[in-house]
Amino acid sequence: MKPKRTLNLVGLKCPSPIVELNRAMKSMVAGEEVQATADDPAFQLDVQAWCKKTGHTLVQFDQADGTLVALIRKLVA
């Protein structure tokens, strides 16, 4: 089972959630996953675009009651 980190981005507004997510990913190893939680409505489109640009995998995205949760796997080189 791959280790999973959590990243609380609640309260941050664009572009801060992606900046913090990018910072966290730099300290992770290929194949590791992070669960990022945010409440900025722009986060869904931002994280999709960021994953496409960086090559990381958006494994799952859920939204409930204004909370957005993305599970992202770091690019396996």
C-alpha cells in the first residue's frame, strides 16, 4: 500500500492551494499519494489543469458541502 499524505488547504484562495500542493509534491517520492482538501471553488479546475501540466495523476475528486477533496499520485518517472 502506498503511503498517503494529507494536505489541508481550507481557507486558502487561488493560487495558494496549488502553490502549497506543488510545494508538498516536491518532498514526495514517485508513486506516493496526497489527499488535498480545499474550499476554494476554483480548486477543482486548478488541480485538474495542474495535474495535466505536471503529469501527476488525479486519482479521485470528490465534492460535498463546499469541501473539495482531491487524491493525487505523484508522477512515476
